[in-house]
Amino acid sequence: MNKTRGIVVRTIKYGETSIITDIFTEDKGLATFIAGSVRTARSRMPMALFHPLSSVELICYWKADITAMHRLKECRADMVRTGIPFDLARGAVALFMAEVLRKCLQTGETNESLFEYVSETIHYLDSTADPISHIHLHFLANLTTHLGFLPQTDLPGRYFDLREGAVVEQAPLHGQYMSAEEIERLEHLLEIPLEQAHTLQIPRAERKILLQKFLTYYQLHQPGFDQINTPDVLDAVF
């Protein structure tokens, strides 16, 4: 048996009372677990524990093959959420972050700095009294530092080539680039602390365009990162 902290990324129903859940663990990275009798009135592990981005402490039986499905013995809340479950906008951002993580995390790859970054971002999203309309953009920009494709914006040029991941002098013919104004937005998101992200002046229409370009950047540089569904939810709530 092993005890570790984790962040729930995705949960699906299995059988009549069980679930299968993907959890980003502090010790072993992303792992898949099966938990029996969770969807019953007397379960010691209620379904509320397995909502997207829930922080949990778990005791499990690891199999030798980390990519296999492991059995979850016990699970309890590591941090009680007071905002995300009860606020539509916070919940939408949480769903978006969870979907992005599910496509970026690799099974069995430990990354403690990424785990702490995600934990801190979730805590801020859940507890802040400041506007949250820029958190998802700040998350995407700074997640690149942990995934290995941080945008190179410190080069001379007026365009950020999404394919090259760097600023260039001429507008790329393929059309996948950010303008000088969008580069400035990107640099601000990378430089400013999360707690100050709400002070950035990014109009709604520009947020939507910037989000789409961020997602294109991820599709170009993160293997297996295909189309995601939650941006439409973000657009609706913001």
C-alpha cells in the first residue's frame, strides 16, 4: 500500500456502484484507479471527492506496471473546496484546467514542481475574491514552463510563430502566429503573479482569440493534444 496526495483529473462511472478515476499523484504522476462501491449512500469515499480538480489524500495498491489500473483503498479530501463546487464560473475554469491536464500529463511521469503549481492555482481559483476571467490564460501560459515548451519571446521581431515557439521578424506564411499586441499580452501573463492576473486589461473578444491561439500552440507542441470541448463553456460563463 502507498499513501500520497493527488488531484482528480477525470472520473467515469463503472458498473453499478464503482468508478474509474484518473488522478495526478504527487509520487507517481498521472495514474488510473478503480474504486468500488463509491456510488452508494454508505460509501466511505463519496462521489464528491472525485469531482474535477478535487485535492485528495489516497491510500492505494500500486501494481508493478504503473500504466495499469490500480485499486483505490481509501480517499479523503486534502483540501475542502468552498468556491469551485458552488460557483458556475469557477467550476467552468476547473473543468477547462482538468481537460487540459488530462491531455498533457503522461502516465507514470512524476513532476513535483508541476504538482505544486497546479495545486496552488486550484487553491487560488477556489478562494480568491478577485475576478477570475484571466486565470485560464495565466494557467496555460505558465503551464508551458513545466511541460518544456516555454514561448521564446525575448528575441527581436514583431510576430510570435506558433509553430517555431519563438518571436520572428516576418509574419509566417502559414498564418499561425501572434501579433505584437498579443505577444505583449503573453509576456504579461508569463511575468505577472497569478494573484495579480485580474489586473490585466484584456477585453473579452481578445481573451477568446488569445485562448484559441494558446490552444493551437499546445496542439503544435504537446503530443496527443487534440481538440478540447470546454472553451465553449468558458465563453458562455464569461
